Amino acid sequence: MSCVSREDLQSEWLALAPAWIKEAREGRNPTRNGLLDEPMLAACGDVRGLRVLDCGCGEGRFCRILAERGADYVLGLDLCPPMIEAAQALQGDRDEYRVADVQDLSFLADESFDLAVSYLNQCDLPDFEANTREVWRVLKKGGRFVIANLHPMRSAGGGWHRTPDGKKQHVILDNYFDEGERRWKMMGVDFTNFHRTLSTYIQTFLNEGFVLEGLIEPTVSDERLAEYPELDDEQRVPNFIIYQLLKETK
Ligand SMILES: C[S@@+](CC[C@H](N)C(=O)[O-])C[C@H]1O[C@@H](n2cnc3c(N)ncnc32)[C@H](O)[C@@H]1O
């Protein structure tokens, strides 16, 4: 369990929010546009007519994409008020946003969503088990939970080992079995996220009642790399992972 308080975690995101929102709205966003959106959307499948929950929606970009693709209703939840205010500023008639902690969805009814997504949010949660359990409860039978996360081999810690002239040689993997907090710097802000092993994630999904339908380790094609040269690491190491979970109908 975490030593960092909920308030500290929330204030880290408060400090990150202005740069994050600017980057999402104005930036090239290679990780999302060039790498993760396509497999995330494929894993979500046909969203027309669905009721969708987005856990940790940030400024709402993926909610807007799902609404544009025909979802009937998309609810985006985020703990960080400026993210939600930014999302609400672009809100349409089928998406809605609320400040909420996705580890406690007690304000949502059982079996009230067809699809839930978590786009780089579970690594931010001290208690991802609670989020998994809550999402299972609010999903209808036959509903799916699609989760993009940091790959456990990269969230463990250890950066690139470089030659003296700075050339990337290989990624260091260490402390893999030491689960818990990790401190990083992103956009100039110190922040905390949480590492767990691959077996902890998958075993938790299964223990909470989900079936694992698919597991994707996104990489980039040479054509995509020509468009997004920033993604060169992605042809060498698995930085991200997507879990496709099903709540069975029985
Ligand atoms: C890496 S960002 C991803 C945002 C968005 N899903 C995207 O892909 O652009 C993680 C988001 O999770 C939110 N977050 C962190 N802890 C949370 C919690 N306990 N409940 C709800 N949102 C949380 C942060 O405020 C932040 O907006």
C-alpha cells in the first residue's frame, strides 16, 4: 500500500494539469496518436450505442473520440478538477465529466455501463484492485474493460543504458519484484506512480471475475515510425500494454 497520501497524489496532478492540458490540445502527442489510440480503439470495438465509463479521463480526449464514434453516453471521471473543467469546456451532448476517485465508484449503479476504459490511469492508483472491482460491478454482463497501462517491464524502473556519447544501448530492468511507488519527473513536475508485476495485474483481473480476452504490446511499423520518429524506443522495448477484459454473461 502507498505511503503517499491521496492529497499528495492529487496535488501532483494539479501541478501537472496546465502543461498536460496544453500538450493534449496543442501537441503532437505521439504516444497516443502514433501508438496507443489505434489498438485501444480496436480493443473497444464498435462503440455505437454503448454507455461508456472512462476512468482517469484527463482532459477528456478519449471520451470525445468515443462519443464521435457513436457511443450513446460517455462518462469521464478524474480526480483532478482542472482536467475535468477542461473536459467540460469541450463537452458535447453525449459526454459528461465529473471529479471523482476511480477507486470508489459507489455513486454509480451496478451493471450500468457496456464498456469501461482506463487509458494510462491504473499505474497512478495506489489501489488498482479497488478500481478493477468497482469497474466489474458497474459493467453489465458481457461488458468489456479495456486498460492501457505502462508495461510492467518499464514501470519497474531503470532507464536506458547509454554509451559515453549518449547512444541508447539497452534498457535496464531491475527491482521488478519490488512492487510499489516509483518517483518520476514528467513535464518538469515530480510525480508518483505505482509498479506491479505482470502476474499481479493479470491475477487481480482474474480474481475480480474478469476473463482476459486479449493482451496487446503495442509497437510501431516502419511507416508509422517515419511519421513519428519520437517513437523509436517502441520498436525496441515494450513501454505500454493493453489488457482487454470481459465480464462474462453467466
Ligand atoms: C496519465 S493521465 C491520463 C489521462 C487520460 N486518460 C489520457 O489518456 O490523456 C492520468 C490521469 O489519471 C488521473 N488520476 C490519477 N489518480 C486518479 C484517481 N484516483 N481517480 C481518478 N483519476 C485519477 C489524473 O488526474 C490524470 O488525469
